[in-house]
Amino acid sequence: MSHSMQWKTAIKSYMDKRLLWVFMLGCSSGFPWVLIGSNMSGWLKDAGLTRAAIGYFGSVFAVYAINFMWAPLVDRVKLPFLGNKLGQRRSWIFLCQSIVFICTLQIAGLDPANNLALTSMFALAIATASATQDVAIDAFRIDTFPKSESSKMPQASAMAVIGWWTGYSLPGYLAFVNADSIGWNGVYYGMAAIVALLMVFTLLVGEPKTKRDELQHEAEARHNKVVHSKVAAWFTVTVIEPFYDFFNRNGVKTACTLLLFVFLFKIGEAFLGRMSITFYKEIGFSNEQIGYYSKLIGWGATVFFTLLGSLINVRFGVIKGLMIGGIAMSASNLMFALIANVGPNEHLFLATILVDNFTTAFSTVAFVSFLTILTGEAFSATQYALLASLGNLGRTTLASFSGELVDYLNSWPLFFILTAVMVIPSLVMLLMLKGHFKALLDKSQRS
């Protein structure tokens, strides 16, 4: 097959209705991050809170790092009424969106500067619902495109990433360009309307058909022979089997190595991301400039580069995508150090946004595809949540100390150089384990 025919085949593979479903739910996954992430950072900064306080507020994201602890419930518990109407995955997604909607309305009526504790409580509730929703959304994607269709994993990953950034960037753009005119409270009432729209999306998509129930019943039968109790068997299959299956399929040593790689890969990006809005404001950019460049232009760049990155992953493989994205991710952080030295230059801001979104798109498509390959069919929600939680650990928990780190270093350029260095250990691991990772990918494609 000629190179042109191979590219045409790769592009044609996007004409699949299921990819639209993945995109829609990806929007729901990304949206809460703007609610309690960049929007809230902008609101708190405008309200006069310190860097450290803004950084610590981000600790509500810590639930994303531990959602694997209740992910088995998303795999196994059937919600009353909603479960029969919408199916296992969509029912959990709709329930979580309902919680996000209610809490967003509550935040819209508050003044965070005077009600920081109460605002934090509602933000924590949004984060918990969102982290639970992510478990169901990731499982929805994996169930929709099983390993028997492994050639479509990069496309599904790309649509999930594009959806995430659409749900994150476009509402973020609308928030920042309107924050000065209608106020942040008005912005959050608008955000609540967007949540309602996302709930409609969930009702429109189709529930994937899988053999999950059969495989789980088989596991229960095995466990019942050991524990001689249906209740105990249900519990052990729900809580223990997903983790046992993961370590058993990969081997303990390899599984631990994989988990370490997953943790390290995006840790530098996490520290940079948590302080980016604060940095933009301190360096002299306005809310409108942040909304236009960081959100709107950033979204367009992410969509383009994600599609391009997924095509390259289809053609050349996930491992090369990880390496390209990782190296570029490290280098792009240095451009923020350049802005810190130059000041609020719009041309440099635009170039930095383009490069940063290029690296994020390439690395994330490959990263999501890689995590998907490591999961099993029976417990996709739990196993993906375990891997994604480690990937989110730096972004959600450790990055809460990013404000303290900036204060300690007392230098934005040095901070960004340090975030670039953080990426290097995972790239070294990727080179050392390249052969083993390739074997995992080859095995999954044969299964």
C-alpha cells in the first residue's frame, strides 16, 4: 500500500459515529477542570489571594489521584432507575453531571474571598463528581473501542483529547473575556447552563455493548468456589480482582515499572499548568488576552495538533508519539521562561501557546492510547482509573505546592526551567524500556 493510500485510510477512519460520542463525553470530562481550575484561579487572583493560597486551593484536585479507590463501584454497581434507562456507563456519567450542575449554581452565588471554605467545599464536591465521571467516561471509550479494534485507539484517544480541551478551553475563553464585564458570579451562572447542555449530550450518545457482565460473572464464579459466599465473592471480584488481573497480566516488576513511568511522564506539565494563569496575570496579561490566546487560540491549536498527532500515531506507532511528545513537552516549558524575561509580549505569548499545545496534543494522544492498551475488558473502568490516577497525581496533588515552589525560588524563569527538567526521567525510562513497551503493543494488537 502506498504512503498516500495509507494516509487516506488513516483519515477515513475518523468517519465513525462512535468517535462523535467519545468527543461529546470528552467535553464533559474537561469542563470541570475550568470550573475549579483556571476560572477559579482567575477569580481568586482578582480577589487578591496569594499564590500559595491559589496553589493550595488546587488541592481539591487530589481526588483525581485516588478515584481508582471507588472505581470498582463504577464497574460493578448498577444505579437504581438510571442504570436501566441509560446503561452502566451513561447512568454514572449523568449522575455525576447532576452533582456538578448543582454545585456550580451554589458557587455562582458566593464570594470566594469571603466564603473561601464554603467555596472550597463545593469545589471539592465538583472535583469528586468529576473524578468519578472520568472513570465512567474512560470506561465508555474503552468499551466502545475494544482491543479487537486496536487500530482505532489513536483516533478514539484523539477525539477524547479534543473533547476534553473543547470542554476546557471554549468555556474558559468565554469566562475570561466576560469576567470583567459581567463579573465572575455571572460567569458561573453561565457555566451552569453549559453543564445542563452537557447533560443533554449524555442522553444522546449510545451505550456501548460489551462482554463485561459475562466476564465479571465468570470471575464471581471462580471467587465463589474459594470464599463460598455470593456476597464475599461479589466484594472480592469488585475490589481485588481488577488489581490482581492487572499485575497478573503484566507481571509485578513490569507493572510497577509501568506505573512509575505513568506517574513521571506529565509531572513537569502539571507544575507549569497549575501556575500558568497566575503567571500570565503577574507578568501583565489581561483577562481578555488570557482568554483569547490561552483558551481560544489554544483550543484551535490543540484540535489541529491532536488530529495530526493521532494520524502520526496511527502511521508510526504510540511509542514514537510518546517520545516526540515528551521531548517537545520538556522543551516547550522553556518558552515560558523566555516570556518571564521578556514581559507581556503578545507575539511571544502566541508562539508559546502554539508550541505548548503542539506538545500537549502529541504526548496526550500517545499517552491515552498507551494506558488503554494496558487495561483488561472485564474491569476497564477500575484499571484505567488506576493508571490515570497515577498520571494525574502530579497534576492534582503534588502540583498544589507549585505556588510555594515559585515563592521559594523567587524566580519564574528558574521555575519553568525546573518543570522542563522534571520530564527527563520518564524519557530515560521510555528509552530503556522501549523494546518491552513495543512488545506490549504488539501483543495487544494480536489479541
